[in-house]
Amino acid sequence: MEEARRNNNRERKEFDKKSLPVRRVAKVTKGGKRLRFSTVVVVGDHNGRVGVGLGRGADVKSAVEKGERLATKAAKSIQLIGDTIPHEVVCKKGAAIVMLRPARPGTGVIAGSSVRTVLELAGVVNVYGKILGTQEVNANAYCTFEALKSLRSGRVLRKMSKMRARIDLKSEMDKEKKAKEDAKRSKKREEKKDTKRTAKVSRRK
């Protein structure tokens, strides 16, 4: 038990933490109102490792400590190219949609809200970030974390090039097939209309 505690303390010291705005939740019970606090904590070592965790507690301190513990446990190593990300990525998680794009040296972190917090603690120095979905702070933090986890290095992307070419070819073939089916359907509709017209003319005669 003592060794596990020492290891946890070492991991916490390795990471810097930053908590997002604390929320107070009031639950009305028979005995009165019960107050609890929740906050999302972001931890990172500014060198490619970052984690996000949601902590809840009876007071602010316990909520932050729990969030830090969960974020440290969920911390992942992300793949970076120098001081930026290897490629553009758009991630959707619930109502949150975040786009990240690599930037040239000297650009800095162009992002706002919790997206900037996650990127800075992850060690991304030059990057463009854009919130395309909801403005909810906690959701955008988790969405940015998922986007960073989905990054792949150039070597992996080169291996995936053939697979992407196959997917593009299949999508083009599906589009052509759909266009042919639509043309056949429109032709059948015209033929039905012609038959109805000829039937009406013959009845009149």
C-alpha cells in the first residue's frame, strides 16, 4: 500500500495540473439541500503526456483531488512532430466538435477555452484550434483529449496511404452506382407517366 501511494505521489509530481471552472450542484432532499462540487482537471507534463478527469466531492478540494487522480490515471502519450501535431484532425464527442491543425514555428497556441488548456499541458507549442460545436467547457476538454489521442505519426500515415486510396476509390464507385440507380428510377417514372397518358387518350376515343 505504501509503495503504491509513493508511486502515485511521484506521478502527480511529474504532471502539472489545471482545473476548469468548479460547478456547484444542489440536490434537494428531505432534510434540506445537499451541496456537491464537480470540476474537470487537466494534467500534463508539457512533453507529450496529458490526461483529463472529472472529479466530484462534498467540497472543492476533494473534487479537485479526485479529478487529478482520475486524470493522472487516464493520462496518455500523444504523438507529436517536434512542437506541433503531425496532421490536421477533426474530432466529435457528443455535441462537442474540435478541429486541430499544425502550425509553423512561432505561431503559438491559437485556441481558446479548455482547448488551449489541454494543448498547453500536452506540450503542443504551435497549433491552430477551433471549436466547431458546443461552447461547453468540459465537453470541449474531453473532445480535445480524444483528438490528441487519435493523432498518428508520419510513418503510420504512409502505411495507411494505400488503405485511404481504397476507401476513396470505393466512395467514388458508390457515387457512380447511386447516379446510375437514380437515372434508372427517373427513366421508369417517365415511362409510367407516358403509359398513363396513352391510357387516358385511348379512353377518350
